[in-house]
Amino acid sequence: MTENENFDVVIVGGGVAGLSGAMALGRSRRRVLVIDAGEPRNAPADHAHNYLGREGVPPLELLADGRTEVAAYGVDTANDRVTAVTRTENGFTVVTGSGREVAARRVLVTSGVVDELPDIPGLAERWGRDVLHCPYCHGWEVRDRAIAVLATSPVAAHHVLLFRQLSDDVAVVVADGVALPDADVERIAAIGVRIEHGTPREVVTDSDGLVGLRLADGSLLERDAIVVASRPRVRLDFLASLGVEPQDVEMGGTSVGSVLAVDPVGATAVPGLYAAGNVTDISMTLMAAAAHGNRVGAFVNAELAAEDADRAVADRRAEMFEQPAWEERYSGDRMWSGRVNPQLEAETASLPPGRALDVGCGEGADTVWLARRGWSVTAMDFAVAALEKTAAHAAEAGVVDRVTTVAADVRTWQPGEQRWDLVSSQFVHLPDGGMVDVTRRLGSAVAPGGTLLVVGHHPDDMATGLRHGHRSFLFTPESLLPALDDREWEIELCEARSRTAIHPQSGDEMTVRDSVLRARRLR
């Protein structure tokens, strides 16, 4: 795949739900592709209604305008049919009938439903013209006309009540095998609706005009409009590899269609797969589907924004805490001053020399300072380039015979049988409280009577702007105490200590605070 075939979101279906979702995403600067097979459910209708601001607009004109509008925000559209959606490591691969394959971090299904109609000759041909299903979409246009409600399920009484509001001349034709509840029959009769029984033989027309229904007994029921509840079904064969199955919708114990189940934000059971519009709710009108698409598109964008931020956090943490980034840093020019860390000098100057472990030795300033004072130093770092600089620094100082370098990651390192009289960690930081485990690990490397010294940046430094965004990486000295069993350790110092430093960007003098923990192993 080329870079141009990678999208944040692929939307399957270019109706009002899909285009409204694309609008929300495009205006959020997402890279979006809408793939549409060109089979809108409302294509047979001359006009769309109950769409505020566009009342009476031809449906195909509405969609054409919508495509033009989303294109202004960088949304791509394609006239094609999605044949498969498969899971990948980074999202999905979407395959179309033309053989195109595109990658998507998220997929939004807005492919709508297909209306299944009763098998009555002539009915399907007039669907969307004078064979209707929705009083809110088409009812006003047949007000005061002669209307037949074709009852193909027990829930047809719902249609009767709503269309009776619009016309005094309503008849209900109850198909074979359908039994309306007694309470509904009583209500229908009470509001002046006549009832006919038996499945109609055909829809009768004359010169492409509706005449009425040929009833089961052969008589003609003259009507200007026929109302029938379709059975809207979702087609999800392109989602087969994801294990997605349609969910039946029941009313009064009768299946009236199927949908793709979603949660309140439009998410399906498949992570990263969303749906909106009639594919999720067969009762949605045009405006409701558009609103739902816009809402779900916003939720998809929010999830992507959170994912982008999490990825940025992971990348930043990799730069701060993982070996490759530090390898690159130490492979360049000198990073640090070459001077001993001030708290190490203050807390160990009076200690008798012995064996020392310098954890996170970097370029070796602390290692060399200790070696010059007679310590036998093990310099440990996970960056080989750092160890090479430490060795070179030790050679220049003439103490290379008292320095040993060890490549190890302190997060997983184990001391084995080795013990040191001094274990020093100067400004090693880990996120999410990780320094507690490190302190416990380093403590296990201290010989009886030896000293553990852990120094780091205090969270108060956040106020200086120098440690911006690093709060979870900083620690107080008190936060490390759970790592040291008081039966084995004497805490000699646990304090936040202020010192003067120079801001690396502004050059101004500033006060920073170091967290200092010094402890002596008792046994």
C-alpha cells in the first residue's frame, strides 16, 4: 500500500449518516475515505422530508451536496462496494469490488439497510412513490387521501394509528396468518378504520398511476397510497472475517428487521469498528441518521485523538527511558558537565573507599570522581556508548584500573552474589512509581554496613518549568521508603534539598530541589 492508501477512518456507505460522520472527521483534519456502492435506500423517493433546512430536497441531490461539502474538508469519496474488512496489527484492511485495498485505523459502517417487502405483485415497483412506510417521511404528502395499510405483522396497528391522524379514509388489510391483538382491533374500529382480511392478490395500476389493491376475494379496494412495513435487513457479509453477525429487532414478539449492535457511542463488539445510522436502528428518520453519523464520527475522532496522545506518550517515554534513544544521545557530543553530581559528593566524601556501584553512569563523571578517591567502581548503564565514554574518561584520569563497566538495564538487572559498599543512583528516573522497585533492587546489592544513595529530581521542580510534563517521572524521597525494610535498613537521610542551577534554555540562575535518600544496610 502507498501512503495515500492509508486512512484514519474508512466509512462504508455514503448516505447521510456516512457523510455526516465524514464531516465531523474531516473538520477534525482526519484522513477519511467514504466508499459508497451507489444504492441509497431512499433513491426511489422524489423528495426527502423532516430534514430541517432542506425540506423537500430530492434525496440524490442531498447526497451530492453532502459529497461536495465533505470534499472541502479533504474527505475522499469512492464509488465502489466494500467486499471485505479484515483485522490488521494497526487497524483494518478494507477491500473493494474493484480490487482496491486500503488501510484504516478505524472503520465506520453506515451502509444502511435493505428493505424486504411482502411478495405481492406490483408492490415493489411502486416502493417510495405511493407505496410508503413512514408517516413522518411521507405522511403529509398523502393527507386527506384514501390510504390502505397492509398489515403483514401484528405491529401494523401502529401504522394505522399514525396514518389515521392524516386522513379520514384509512383501511387496514390484514394479510393471511396475521392476527391483530384484540385491543388493537378495538382501537382501530373506534377511530373509524375499516378492516379487510386476506393477503391482496396484486397492486393495481393504470398508466403508471396507482388504482388500489386487488383483495383476496377479487374485489378492488381503490386507494391513493399503500402503507406497508418493510423488513429492513442489514447486510454484513463484508464483515464476516470479524465474526460480526446481524441482530434481530423484535416488536411484540415479531422480528421486524435486523441491525448491527452498537453501544451508546456507536462502537461494535469489535474494537475499532463503529456503526451509525439505520444499520444500527431501523426506526431512524433521515435527520436522525445524519445526527447519529455526526455524533459517532465525533466519538471516533475522540478515540483517535486519545490514541494519538498515547502514542506520543509512548514515543516520549521511549526517548526518555529506552536504550536506543540513550545510545544515540551518548554517541554524539558530550551531554553532561563532567563534574560530579553534588549530592554524591556531599553524602559520600567522608565514606571510606571500598567497592562502589554507579548506576546509570552516563559519561562517567561520578565513576571517575569515586575512583580518584580510591573506590573500586562498577559503572553500569544500558547504553554501550555511555560505557565507552566512561571508560575513555577513566583512562584520561588515570583510574582505568579501578573501573569496570557493565551493560545492564537497572529495571531487570539482578546483582546475583555480588555486593557493594556503596550503591549510588544519581538522577535515574522511571515513570509511574518505577523507582520504588529499582530502589528495592539496588538495595539488594548493598553489602552489610554499606550505603545506598538514591538522588533524583523532586516534583517541586515542576514549578520551574524545567521538568514540564514529567510529574509521573519525578519522585519524593519519602516515596522510596516502602522499598526498604526497617528491620534491615537505617534511614540516615530522607529530605528534599535545594541547590542553585542554571536554566539550560534561558541561562538564568534558578533554584531546584533534589530528592535525597541515604540508607545504611544493617545486615
